[in-house]
Amino acid sequence: MPLIPEEPQIHESAQGPRATQASGRTAPTPRPVPGPRPAAPPRPGRPGPARPMPPAQRAPRDTAAKPGAPAPAVPDASASVPQVQLIPASAEGALDAAEEAVDLLLDSGRAPGDVLVISTGDPHPWATHELSFGEAAYWAQHDARDDVFYADAAALTRAAPRPVVVVAVNGGSEETAVAALPTALTRASTLLIVCGDPQRINAMLGAGV
């Protein structure tokens, strides 16, 4: 007889703490799990790679600013004179040579807005295309300085100075070509690249510069 009341007491005491422990364990476990999981996605989702991009764009500008330190003295020919590089090319291949020179400049880290391309003969196809939308839109791109700008030698006096000027002697009158080179020198603060026939260019440089 005394064993009978003890058995139900043991069963009740055994079931009671098990139920409370099970409920106590299951309740806290789901709470911390969703906490760290949503905290992880925002880290890779932050525009981490997008923010370093402006510094990457500033890097070529900084490199351009170093050689451009004497740029304010460009109007004074005695203070600073840009380097002159000659790329031999025929009149028919001068524009292609200029394009290759631009590609090399951009690959080396030069900012597109630092480059001005001038043609003495037929205009560059890009200039022809952009001028079809009107001169206002065409020169607005020049003022924005966001990309390489292509212009005809006749419009060289209107173009603003840039660190690098590439001249493609792809035809045109002798007077136009001779006048373009000294003007291009005043527009280039760091480097002047001339693409064309070496003998003709040397003669023009000796006569006009």
C-alpha cells in the first residue's frame, strides 16, 4: 500500500521538470538564430566596391596632376614646354595611328578627359556623328571633359587646353597643318603626339614652331 502513492509522485515529478526544460530550451533557440543571419547579408550588400571607384578615378587625375604641376605656366613657353612625340603614318593611316595612341594612353591610366584629338583633314567619325546633333551638344561634351574629344583643326582655337593633344595629319591644306601644330603645342600641357609623314611634320615643325 505505501508503494502505490509513491509511484504517481515519481511520475509526476519526472514529467514536470522535463516539460519545463523542453519548453525552456526550444523557446530561446529560435530567437538568436534569426538575429545573426539578417545581420550578415547587409555586410556584403553594402556598396563596398562602388565606393572605391571614385578613388580609382581620382588616381589617374592625381597622376595627371603631378606632371600637370607646370601646366599653369604653359602660356609661358620658356617656363614649360610639352614633350613632342612623332608617330610615322601615311595621310590615310594617320587617324588610325591616332586611335592607337589614344588606346595606349588610356591603357596606361590616362583619364579620357585628358586627351584631345585633332585632325587636319577629314574629321574623325565621332566628331561627324556628334556634330549631327548640333554644335551646342557637341561642344557641351567638350566642356564636360568626361571623355576623349575629337575636333577639326579649324576648331582648335576654340578647344580648351588638355594634358595630352594628339594631332592626326591626315590631309588638308598645308597652311591648315602648319598652323595646327603650333596651336596644338599651346593646348598640350604635358604631351603632344603628332601622327603623319615624318618629313612633312619635321618641315612643318621647323617652319611653324
